[in-house]
Amino acid sequence: MLKVVIIGYGEMLANLIAGALDAKCKIVGVLRYETVKYNSLRNKIRDFVAPSVDYSYIKSYNINDIKVKSVNSEEFKKEILRLNPDVILVGTWSEKLKKEIINLPKIAFINTHPSLLPKYRGPNPYLEVIRNQELKTGITFHLMDENYDSGAILLQREVEVQKYDTSKELKERIIRKIREAVGELLLNLDDDFIIPLVQNEDKATYYPHIKSEDVMLDFDKSAEEISAHIRALHPWYRCFFEYKNQFFSPDAYKIRILTPENDKYKNLNPGTIVYKNSKTRELQILTGDRKIIQFVHVRLYGKLKRFFTRFYIKFFVQAENN
């Protein structure tokens, strides 16, 4: 029976725990991100008054809650030497590990990355996969080294990217797959059935955190690119476009791409509003590939302004066909 320590937070952490239990492993400790993020007093109060999903989950299985401020700390090192795990699993973590920490477990320090490495290294592969209109992505379990997402691959599983996915749906689908895959990984490790595969650096791609200007839409791009961009940023960011010094935000679930008949808008510039409907808060806008992107349920930016979206569209927005 493998002894396992798990590091992470949220749904990723929960599914790594569930998968390890499915594989009949002994989880000797969990380090949750909130322990590192908040001071110890705040965590004690929070755990007593309003326990997080992570805390409730590990306590429901009576798992040891590791309390240290960093995976690179002496406290963590001492705790791991005491627990003596075979494997340490990581699911979503921002710290870069030191070599002496990576070498602590008897078998391996393993990261869970939600893409098919070496493609889409970086902090948010869900977003970038959709933004680049990929048809598939997946999960990679790889050995950790001193760089991000570059260690040898132990196991990969593909996940389909569906046509109208936002990052929310894609993340949910990938995380559900993790429980099954991590169980398989741990069983294979216990049977010495895995040969690490070095990543091909020629095929590696890396995407950093998005910039603030990335939330602004560019109608010179194709309708498909614009749609993918909006869906990719949801649910973490809202996208915007400007009209007469006001900013509209589209609904990521209310987007359609239309093809105009007979190239009727050939003399108009991308970004031109060709149709409006104030009742449904609908705007149709010409894109760089001469198609129309339809937004329903747009809203003005601002806590108060959003309540006046219908009024503003009706009286202040000009559209070619209205």
C-alpha cells in the first residue's frame, strides 16, 4: 500500500484525494492552500466558524491536516521526513519547489497538470486551450523538477473540448477525469509499471497569466476567435467592448455567429453594430471575417449602469438595420 501526501486546493484536491482512496492508498497528510495563504489564527477561526470545502472534505476522511506556511519550509521538510510518504501529489499550487523538497518522497513528487504536456504549460491551460480553439486537451501527471511543468511524463489522458465550452465546463470535465486517472497512476506506480517519458521541448508551448488588456474584444478578429476568447475567459474574467465611451459586457453563454446574406455589409468596418434589440439586450456586430457575432443579454459596465442597459440600447445605440 502506497503512502501518499497530497498538496492542492479546490476540486483538484478533492479528486486527487478520492482517486488515491479508490486506489487503496494510505493518505498520510494533506496540505491545503488556505493553510499557506492565511495566518494560523485566521485559519483556526475559519475552520471552526465557517470551514471550507477542502477542510470539511479531509476531516470527513480523518486525514492529517498538515499545517505549514510553505512547501519549501523546514517545517514541511521535517513533516515529510516524519510521514515518510512514497509519493507526494500536487494539484494546483503556485510555489516553485526547491530540489531538496522534490527529492523527499521515496518514489516521486508528482504534479497534476490540466493539459497534454508539453503543450500549454503555464498557469491556466483551460483558458488557452479554448482561446486557441483546440478540439482536445487532457491531463498530464509528470515528475516535478525545479522548473514549471517540464518534468518527465508518467501518464496522460485525453479530454474532448466541446464546441460551446467555457473554461468552467472544460475545467469541470477535466477534474472529473482526474479521479479515475490518478487511481490508475498510483496503482501502476505500486506495481512498478511506469516508465517516465521525457518531454519533447521542440513541441513545448507556454502561456503566462493574461494581461488586463486581454479583456477588451477586438472586432478585427474573426467571429470564431472572438467567441472563443469570451468563452475562454469565463468564469474568471468578463470581456468588454467600447461604444461611445460606455463599456458593454457580453454573456459567455449567449453568443451566436451569423453569416449575412449577399455580403450586405461589405462597406462597413468591423465593430459596426448592425442590429439591436433593447428588450433582449441584443447587439449584432460585424467582425473582421465579414460575419456577424450576436450577443444577447449584454450589460453595461458598472453596478448601477447595468440596470439601465435596455434604456441605453433603445435610445443611444445606433444600428445599421434599425
